Amino acid sequence: DKVEKMMKCEPLEVDDSIEEQRLETVKEKDGDYEIKYNDRKPRWWKQLSSYSRRGSKAQQRAYQTMQSHKLPAIKYGEMHDFDEIFKSTKSKSIWLEVGCGQGDNLLANAEFHPEIAIIGADVHKPSVGLSLLRIEKAIQDGKYWNGYNLYTPCKDPFIANDEEDRNISHAEDYDKCDTINHPGNKDAPYCNLRIFPGDGIKLLQYIPTSSLSVLMITFPDPFYKDRYKEHRVVQSHTILDIHRVLKPGGRFHVATDHPVYHEWVTKLMEKTTNLFIKLNDPSAHRTSWLPVISKYEQKGWNEDRKTFLLSWEALKENGGCSDE
């Protein structure tokens, strides 16, 4: 029935003629970039990622009880009403983080930007449970969770030793992040945050057109082997969905530590010059959207994997710039 389809996030029906017309902007002649995103992960992935684990009892309890900070379920074919969901914040800016994991970056952004409504999405139930557990404790204690590791250039092993290329004054600004008094809402921590326990890409079909100011995909599974590329979350069709939900002038960010995935996303986005314009040097503005070093990113650094950051600005449908 419709409720069951909605829970599975099956795609909505669209006008094929319009979809085909928009798809022409990202097609590759050899067909390599016309792949449909397959959200049904391979069995080996589920076993490797502990996908099927339930998490701790505390995480399971938070997952069930913290409904106030979950994105509400809606009927199949409907769109989320963000004015109603975030009415307490009265925010006109909405961010979405796809693949928020245990929520380190998500919770930091929610604290540092209390004026912005923020949504995090992740398919891993224990990670969602941990994020909700941290939110629950923050509400009980009346203070934000502070267990994150804030990014500074001096912590990045790939630039920390490159003194000639570093802007020292800019690095000093970064260092202030460790002591700055962020303007979070101490009376109601994380009132501007909601979590979707599911595939963030499949969530896009329930988001109204031109709703988001920022959409970020942080360290997705690269599925670097060619035979698994259909499972990569960034595909030609998902780029169209991303463009639809972003406001003109909205930002699309990708963070990955795998060169194959970096190349894949770069080549796909090169086909969308009438939809997006690439931004120069996203690393210089990293803390505006990726202020935290997650355990995953730190593990990559320890294994000599560099973090690649990519950023684009959404154009109007006709390729024009934003009026803002």
C-alpha cells in the first residue's frame, strides 16, 4: 500500500519527458554515467558495515523514544512541511547532511548555527541511535554535546607541514575554534535539528523544490570497484534531484577520502555546467560546513588517505545566477 511504499522510499512518478530533457545535461556518450542509483546494498557491505547490528540498549531506547528529533513520517506522495517541522526556530535556511554517521559534524553544525534548520540522514540504525542518545543527554543536561574533534589546519597531516603554502593568519582564525563561545540555544539544545533514519538520497523526493540552502554528502561508501558503481550515491539522476531541492545559489558539498570516488563525482558534475558552477578552494571554507574531524576521517588520515573536498553552487534552471 502507499504507506509501505513511503517507508521503503520508492520513487515518485515523474513526467518522463521532463526527466529525459533534464537528463541530457549529465549524459555520457558511452552510457557510463546514466546508471540508476541502487540503494539496495550488497550482502557483503551489510556484513562489513555492521549494518544489521542493533546497537547498545541505550541507543535502541533513544531510537524509539526520541521521536521529537526524528523527521516525521509522511504519506506517500506528500512533501515535508519544513515551516511546521521547524516552527520553533523560524529558520529560512535548511541544511541536509547525507550520511551523517554518528552525528559528530551534524551536532556541531546544529550548535554553531542555531538559526539554521538542519537535517541529518543515515541508514545505519546504531549510528542514528547514538546521535539521538547524545541529543537526549544534551536536553537533560541543558548543554550541548562537546565530544567532537574540531578541525584546524595544524591537525591535518596533509597540510600541517606545508608551511610555505599556509596562510598563518588564516590558520590562527581556525585555532580560535577551540575556544570560541558558539551561540547555541542553551535553553533548548538541538531544537533546530531533525534526523531521518534512512537513505538521504531517497529522502530527496519528499523535499519540496528549492527548499535547501546546503546539501552535503560526507564520506559516503565509495564502492570503488567498477562492478559496484551503481551503489554510489552520486549518480546522474541523483544530481538532478539535488539540483531540484537546492535553492538557486544553494551549495552542494562532497567530502571523500577515496580518489576513485573523487574522480567519479568530478566527472559527473562536469556534465552539469548549466545546473551548477564549481567553487574554487573549498578547503579554505571547510569549517563553514565540515567543522569536525570524524573518527572515520581521522582513521583515513592515519592510513595515509587524504580528504578531498568538492563544492558547487546551484544555478537557476536556465543556467542563470542567483538573484540573492
